[in-house]
Amino acid sequence: MLAFLLRRAVAALVLVFAVTSAALLLAQLAPGDFASREIGRTPEEMAAERHRLGLDLPVAEQYRRWLKRSLTLDLGESFQYQRPVIDLVRAGAANTALLAATALIVATLVGIPSGILTGSRRRGWLPRVIRGTSLLLLSVPPLISSLVLLTIAARTGWLPVAGIGGVSHLVVPTLALALPIAAMLERLQAQSIGDALVRPSAMAARARGIPTIRVVWRHGWRQSLGPILAIYGVIVGSLFSGSFAVEYVTSWPGLGNLMREALMTRDTYLVAGCAAAGAVCLAIGVLAADVAHAAADPRVRSDA
Amino acid sequence: MPESAGPIALRHETSARAGALFLVFAAAITVAPWLAPYDPGRQFDGYPFAPPMRPHLVDDSGAWHAPFAYALRLVDPIERRYEEDRTKRVTFASAEPWFLLGSDGFGRDVLSRVLAGARLSLGVAGLSTILALLIGATAGAAAGYGGGWIDAVLMRVADLVIVLPAIYLVLALRGALPLVLSTREVFIALVAVLGLVGWPSAARGVRGIILIETKTEYAEAARALGAGWWRVIGRHLLPATRGFLAVQALVLVPAFVMAEATLSFVGLGFSPPTPSWGAMLQDAGAGRTAAEAPWLLAPGVAIIVVVLAVHMAEQSRDPLLWGREGS
């Protein structure tokens, strides 16, 4: 288990380094820079501004300096906010992580039990309704689910529509992010438990007189866990992708909004900082999912 | 062999469905802007945020007509309250407009704009899918047939791209291009960016299939007969990946429709006067607009319909979506 953990941790470090460097270089190579943003500056003023920000150095030199500083967790200063990147990024990442974690919990609590229900019972109106809802929700991207929920919230006045504050501010973005993922988990869990229940072990349990409900929720569910845990690594990625649109629609001050703004203002170091924070969060999420999967299924530890 | 008959039949069925769906989309892209009752840019004065106008067949006196609606009159410009004028019938040909799906803040017909937007939104999605599959098939074939360091490099890059949340990758690549572009340039930029982000899973699949197929007797026979690597790959090995690529296309199209919408929505895709679905949603998402005029979410419904249609085409293939009835 230790070797497995170590391998994954090294892979995660490489991921963070590659992503951050790529983001920084991409942002530096993009046409235009922060100094040329304001209209009406004379070339001399622009040159002075570039010199002040260190943008007049060759790209390779800028990258080398940034790399050296980032070893001490100094990610430079945001041009626009004139504050250390690390502070801005930390706040954004915390907000995104809060949103993503809440959404993941909600999606799990809704998706897994309904999947067990639809997977173990094919007849009746409830499984039908759940299955139909899932199919619809799978076709609704987070951008649209958040717009629709926002519209409902604004029309009814039940919930705050934007920004950050108490628990009530979390409801709209969390649901917008969680519902499509809950649908995905439901479909997968239904499939997986359906497979587990036709195995001879389930049949044997039933033959021994164990009540169906116990066979489903105790025996079948345990066996169906493997494929579900395997998908959590993928879900962490889709949580990040989804939260970008949701954050923008609901003005949630997270990493996605910060990164979009940084890209549009050519705030180079902030772009790199956001990429770094995103990659770290992603790596932690994927690592956690991998560890959970490996803990549940020893076969995973040896390969990959 | 009855075991293999199933999957192969399924694969052909899926390619057929994917092909049919692409034809439908192509037809929609060509025909939709044509069906639009009004020019998508035309602004009707005095009709900001007009609600959808219900079609009627029978008027108040009980007489039958071709489909029509009752004219709207703006009674309160500040609250944007409209009243139906039950004496005046309008059709698409009359002087007063008939907004079947309502109008936006500039008095433009939402239906016409959704139809016109199909060309941009589905066009971007379709072309970038083709580009992604081309890159994926080439990279996959190179990795699978070439092996060695080519394989190692290509697959590491593919792994990296797959792990990253796609929308951030798209965002970073798009951010590296000039921010202000003409509609045509945005179209090309979006296709290029999405194609570059979408290829890895196709490449991985193609590589796997090629690795298996290279060892088959027919491939060996082709080589024994003196066929060069170009001919072996293009003529013999790549056709085996057709079914897989069709399934990949069905995965990529909805993802790309959503990506266009998201990018345009945040201001990095098509910008507002252009009627793409994402740009229209940006209008709807501004402030409390959608709360007061929910019909502006119509392009969102169009996106859901497209994605749902693609999922239906996948029906036979993807147990994740449909479960296995009766098994």
C-alpha cells in the first residue's frame, strides 16, 4: 500500500508541475500583456510599466525566476490586485473546494441509494420516475442547470441568487453542480448492483432464506462498490469542470472565476497560481479516490 | 461464434445511428436558419421582452383560420407589461411580429435566433468532433503501430490531457489567443481549441484496437504481400476502428456543444450580437433577466434536446445511460 501511495504521490507532483508551467508559458506567449491593457498609454509609459512588472525580460528568464521563487511557495504578485497570488488563490480554492465537496456529498447521498433502488427493482413507478429523471439530468450541463435554478430562485424569492454568505447561498450552486453527477452515480450504481445481484453468490444468499432487502443492501451493495469507487476519480475532474460554469453564473468567488478574470486581464502569475491550486486540488481529489478504491479492492494496488 | 456476433452487430448499429444523427444535424444546420420566420438580427421597435405568443386556430367569433396569434400591445413600458389585442390577428407575414418564443431585450425574435444559432453551435461541435477524431486516429495509429518512444510520448501526453478538467484546458488555450476576434475567427479558434482538447480518448482507443489488429493474420498477410506501413494502417487496420470512432463521436458532440455554450457564456466565445446558443444564454444570464423573461432560456432547451438526442442514439451501446432492461 505504501509503494502504491508513493507512486501516486510522485505522479501527482509531476502533474502539478507540468500544469503550472504550461499555464505560465501559455499565458506569457499569449498576445498582449498586462501593461498594454490600458488604452491611451504612451509607448514610454508602457515600457516603464513592463520593466516594473518584469515583463521586459525574455520569457525563459521570467520562467526561471518564477520557478526559483515558487520553490519557497512565493507565487509572485498579481498585477491587477497588487497582492500576493498565494493569498488570492488560497481564498478562491477554499471556496471552490467547499462547493465541490458539498456537491459531491449531496450527489452521493442522492445518487447511490436511488441507484440501488432502480438497480434492484425494475417494476413499479418509483424506479421508472428515477430512471427518467436521471436520463434527463444527464443531458443538462451545469451551465444550464444553474441558470434554471437561478431563475426559479429569483422568481420565487426563496433563496439568494448570487454571492457567498450563509448556508442558503450554497443551495443553488450545490444543486446545480450535484444533480447531473447524482444522475451519473444513479445510473452507474443501478448497473453495478444489477450485475452483483445475478451473481451466484447473491442467488445462494437468497436460497439460504436471507430476505431480499438484506441481500440487496448488504451483500449486493458491497460487491457493487468497486466500479463506483473507480468512477470517483473521474467525478473529481467533472466537479471542477462543472463548477467553473456554476461559479460564473452564481457569482461564487471561486477558483474558476479568478482564473477567467486572470486570463482576460493577462495577469500572468495569477493564471499560473490558479492553475497550480487547481492542479493541487485535483491531484488530492484523485489521490483520495484512488486510495479509497485501493482500500476497497486489493487488486487495484498491484497494477497501475 | 455467437458470442462475438452481438458486439459486432451492436457496433454496426451504433455507427449507423451515429451516421443518421450526423445527417440530421447537418440537415438542421442547413435548414434551420431558413426556417427562421425573421432575420435573427432584426429589432422590432416597441417589443422588448415580449412574452411568447400562443398560436390559435379558432378566433373569438368561432371562425377557423390558418395558425395565428393575437397582437401584443405594450401597456406599461416600465414594467414591460403586455396586453393581448383580441381584435387583431397576426401571422409571420403581417406587419406586427409574431414571437412564438417571445422576444429579447432588443425586440429580436428568440425563435429565429435559436434557429440561426444552430448553425454556429452545432457547426462548431460537429467540425471540432471531426478534427478531434482525425487527430486521435492519427496519434493512436502512430502510437499503436510505431510503438517505442512515439507510443510512450503520445500516451503520456494523452494521459495528462485526460486527467485535467477539460473546460480549464479549453479556457487556457482560448485565453492564449487574442481576446477580440471576428465571428469567423472565433469559429475557427473554437474548432481548433476543442479539437486539440478532445483527441486523447480517441487516440487511446484507436491505439488499443491497432495493437490487437496488428497481430491478426490478415494484417500479417498484408505485410507478407509487401504492403507498406501506410497501406497496412490505412487500408487494413484503421477500418477496424470505425465502430469505436462512431461511439467516440457520440461522446464528443454533446461535450463540445456544452463547451461552446460555456465559453460564449463567459465571454471567450461568440459575443452577444452573434446568435450562438452560448452567446444568447449570456444575454439571459445577465442580472435578473432570466427571472423576468424565462423564455430567454430557450437556447438552453435547444442544447438539452441535442444532448438528449445523442444519448438516445447511444442507447444500445451505453449501459451507463440505459441499464439493461430485461436481463
